Amino acid sequence: MLRRVSTRVLICWTLLFLMLLSLVGEPVALAAGLDLPGLYDQLKNDPAYQPYRQELLEKYHGDEQAMDNDLRSFLAEVQARLSQADTSSLKDEAGVNALVMKTAAEVLLTGNYSTLANALAATSDFQSILKGNFPPALETIREQIVAALLGSTGQVAAGGGGTAAPPAGTEEEIQRDTAAGVVTWRVNPEAAAGIKDNKLVLSLAGETAPTRTFSLPPALLQDLGQKKADLELDYGPVVLTLPAASLAALSSSGGADLTFRQESLDPARVKDVNGPGYNGAGMVYTLTAGDKGGLPAGVPARIKYEDRQGLDRDLLGVYQVKSDGSLVYLGGHGVDGSPYLEFSLPGDGSYAVLEYRADFADLAGHWAARDVEIMAARHIAAGVGEGRFEPDRAITRAEFTSLLQRVLGLPVKGTVTGFSDVPADAWYAPSVAAAVRAGLVHGYEDSTFKPDNPVTRAEMAAMLGNALALKGLAVKVEPGQVEAVLQPYRDQAAVPSWARPAMAAAVTAGIVGGREGGLAPLERATRAEAIVMLERLMDKAGWR
């Protein structure tokens, strides 16, 4: 017989009803006194579930009484049928899912609940769950359901990649405080015996508590360091990979308690502090190391997002959520189609995945609209005020240099450029200084930079070629092939001699495209063209 599930789990299920995938168990328990309609009455006033309730209510045209009556009646009938079901053959979660799905579907399709059926089928969360994507706000409850049905097995959540269970002899070291929502794994030093392929993987992905801690003894950290083995900590929604070289700092302070805590994102506060355009795509995960130094900077990490209907993956990014609610963009790369983004952890802090949609009125129907939208989500492209982007305006040398510096992530140190026409207090001075140090840009013979001059397409190609070379991605075009690459363009003769190799390389790399059958090398580059070329550069290099 399956274990009795908690009241909170059943409350969750009553509102999502089926959301027919992560379901409650034990029909006997349902018949033994649990009141599903009554539990729904409790849940409907819970603030955490108001977004789901409101979306459903919209399908009822605001008629709360009709919706509540339908749900109470439906749940009562489901409960009655489950209480009479044969549960003798149920052995696992899949069996329970199948039984409840079958029962709920039978009740829903009787004809008495057509409005409810249509409403549920139309909600975005229902559609997302049918695809196997549970809303992050309910992730903890989903995990509680699994634990209630099958116990905590330590199995890894999708995308996690951890071990199936703790190494032998360490299970008794996991301590759970259910009331406080805390689980702590006091890892034994002998856990290093589980090293495989130069990595030790520890997983708490199967746990349900909002707060999860790996308590790592110094002996284990020292052992891993000596063996040059990395340490992967899988919390479920977040996975950290601590390189062997970083473990010494943690062990020197007497071990470390590496803690994960999850909580819901406050969308209203995000928009109040950071402006419109931000949409939460998951929960907020806070990561800390219980020592003076905190988590090492630069640790590779993966963070889960909600792959729901209507969410644009190209506009997702990882953000650090500061204590005042402000956001710091950290980038993020997709992980083989799974609902995770990879990023470099800057240290202790709170992190979340958000979608950012910039709204520029003058991009409607423009050929570069999508590219600008994606680059705005990467916080490279920015507007010029009043909801405008001015895509067809010529871009200046200062503007393009600043964009390129941000794309490459060049460190900004000082404002000394050596150019007589770049004041130290100019907004672009730090970017120009960084680009000069990196060898990306050059001035004129009279020691000027001419920051306000429009950048030509030939100049832009040269700077993009320098960027590729800087990152070890230079496209090599043999001297004899330069002319062959440029020959198809009607104005290839206008490409200056100094820019011909760079232009040929940029064309070969697919970064620079033609303009009306030509290269327009001496023409002014537009803001839209610059953004498109920078996006191609980022995609070729795999940067985000």
C-alpha cells in the first residue's frame, strides 16, 4: 500500500486537479476521512496559488461561484470513485498516476464538467504540465508528492546528472527537519571512494526541503584536491561543479557548509526595481558557503528554469538578484535542450532565470527586429530613450566600440586611451581604453579616434576580425583566396587594401553579409547592422 500523502500535497492537487501528471496516492486514505472539496476551499485562498486560480477564473468569465461549484463537485466525484478503486496492484508512482489520470478523465468527460474541462485545457500551466514541465512555484510540492509515494530515493532530477544515491555508508548522515524545511547531509570523508572519471558527484536532488546543505569535512576536500578530482553538488534545480583547485580554499577554513535555499520570485518587485520587460522563469535560488570566504568565484553552475508555454528560450538569462531587488545579468547557455542554463557563478548570492522582452516601437516590421530583441535580452542592445531604438541611424565609432567591448567582456580598467579627442570623462572612454589595450581598435595618424564619426562597414569588419583573433577564433583566409571571396560582390573593388583580408574573413565566417548585392565597405553601418553582426559573432563563438 502506498504511503499517506500530506494534506498540503492533496490541497495542491485539488486545485491543479490532474494537472494530471504528478498525482496524489492512496485511494484508501482518500476514503478514510480526507475531504478533497474541503481542501480545495482552503487552497483557493492561499496567495501562492492565486495566479493559477485567476487564470482558470478568466475562462469562467469571472464567475467564481460557478467555478468553485464545478471544482467541488468534480473533486467529490473523483474522491468517491478512487475510494472504490482496486489498489492491490499499485506498486509505484507510475501506477498511481495511471489510476488517478484514468479516474479524473472519466469524471471530467462525463459531460457534466464541459466548462471546467475546456478551462483547464486552455490554461498555460496545464499545457506545460502535459509536456512534463511542472511550474517552478510548485516544484517543491511535486517533489513532496514523489517522496510521499515512493520515499526519498536520491534519484536525480532531469538535467541534474548526479549519482543515484549517496555513497555506501553515508545515508545515515542525512538529517531532515521537516518542520523547518531543512535537510543536511553531513558527508563522510570516505565519500571520496565514489570518485569516477575524476569527479565526485553528491546529490540531494531527490529531497523536497526548500533548504538543502552539503556539510563537507576538510579531510574530504583535501583528499579531492590531492587526487585532482572535481566535486559536483546536485541540489536538483541547481548543480555546482567545484574544480579541484578551488577546494583547498574551502578546506583551509575547517570544511564548508554549502547551502541552497529556494523561494518564489516576486515579479512585482522585480518590475518596480528594474523596469518593465522582465518575466520570471523559475524560482530564486540562494547559494552560500558557511565560511568566511564564501563560494569561489567562477564556479561552473547549472540552474533550472520553467519551460512553459509562451516562454521564449532565446530571451532567457541568468541574473543575480541583489538584496535591494536589482538584477545583475550573468548570461547563460542552454544545456542540450533540457530546462537548464549554464553560467559562471560569481560567488555567494541569489540567482534566478528571467525572460527579458525589450519593447521598441520603431522596430515593428523591421528586418532586424528579432536580432535586436535577442541582443537586448543579452543586455548588449539598448534603446535611445522613449521606447525607440533607431535601427537605421548610423552607428558611431564610440558606440560600436562600446558594444564590442561588452560583447567580449573586456575588463574596464581606467580611461587612458592615448587619443587627444577622447576625454577621460566621456561615457565611452573606459570601453575605448579597454578595446585599445586588447588591440581591437586603432586611431588615426593625427592621434585622434574620431569617436563621433560614423563607423564604416570596412572598419567594422576589421574590428570584428580582430575580435575573432583575440578569442582564438580567427577565420584564416589564405592570401590567394581573399580576392576569390570578395569577387562575387559588385563593389568589391571599393574595399580598401587594409581591410580586404578582414572583410574576406568576416564574409567567410558568415558575420558580414551583403547589402543590395554589394559589401558597401565605405558606407556607414547602421545600428541594426551592427547588432546583427555582433549577434552572429556571439553565436559563432558560443558566447552569451
